[in-house]
Amino acid sequence: MLITFSDFTSIPLLWLQIAIAAIWVLLILLIAWVVNRFTNEPEIVRKIVHIGTGNVILLAWWLYIPASVGITASILASAITLLSYRFSILPGINSVGRQSLGTFFYSISFGILVAWFWYLQQPQYAALGILIMTWGDGLAALIGQRFGKNKYKIFGSEKSWEGSLTMMLVSYVVSSLILVGTQGNAWQTWAISLMVAVIATALEAFSFLGIDNLTVPLGSAALAYFLSQLVLSY
């Protein structure tokens, strides 16, 4: 049976929005499942999910998906990740070789940021916080593990200067792209991006039990928002 464009226009907008976001997430999980099945690289699998699913915040922002949908998705994802720690529902995703609730905190942070900044009608800050965690922390872990030769420890958590530098650079790029794109090209915007990048990197260094998956997105988004409001008020 031929499907025409009119068939899609008859679908309620909300369900179409949800379907697009769900298809993206399912595609990422499918890729992660395939990689997990044919390789023995659990960290790669985790980062595929970490980076891939995090980008759904852009779809939520660009498609104007209601906050209620994002919050509900966050609650469901949090419940699934908690169950997965116990019953291995998502094999490979929670296997980090150490005790960590990072995936759970990651899901929680999504819901908090959507609830906060959708209410303020400033979704760009939710996207900023999530994408700093998505790309900054994700690439920092990969670079640090592959090329990190200069190590340091904070509260028993080992990091590398190479990974932290990656975190700072990526955070700066993400912040700059979003803030310049929404606030305009001004030196204050670049300065805010730099401050956000430094704080995000400091928060990422304190990753006890994976708490950085909560503190980095919330801290980055909050700092960017309050500094921007301070600058824009003058």
C-alpha cells in the first residue's frame, strides 16, 4: 500500500514528535546492541549510548516536544537503568569496571533540565547542559583511556590531563555554538562559554559513583543561564 505525504499530516503532531525521538533512541540502542554482540569493548558500547541518546535533546528542542514527554521519558529511563544494574537488562551499558550510578544520574539530569528550562521557555540551556555531558564527558573518557599518559587522582578517582583537556575544549565548543547561536556574537558570550567549560571540567573530575553525570549537566546549564541573565540584564 502506497504511503503518501497526506498520511503523515493526518498523524497528531505530538505522536509524530514522540515517534521521531523514539526512532532515534531505538536506532542508537540497536547500534549499541550490534557492537556489544560482535566486540568485547563495553566502554565503546557505553559511549555509543551515552553520546547517541544524549543528542535527543536537540530533537526535543527543535521539534518543540512538550516537557511532559521529556520528563516521562526520563522517569522511564531512570527506572530501566536501575533495574539494569540488578538484572542486566541493558548488558554492556552499565559495565564500567567500577561501582557507578552514572547511567541513572544521566537519565535523571535529562528530566530535571527539561522540567526547569522548558518551564522558563529557555530550552537552549537544557541542551547546553546535556550536550556538554554527552560530548564532553563521552570524548574525554575515550581520549583519556586511549591516550591519557599523565594521570591524577581526586578522591580515589583516576583521571588524565589529556581527558580533562578534551572535556574543557569540547565543553567550550558546545557552549559557544549554543550561546552564540541564541544570544549573538559578543565577547561576553565567549567569556561565559569559557567559564562554563572550566567549571564543567572541574565537576567532571569529581566522578565518585558517577555523580558527574548529574553535576556536570546541571552545573553547566545553571551557570550558563545565570551568567547570561546577568549579562543580558545590563
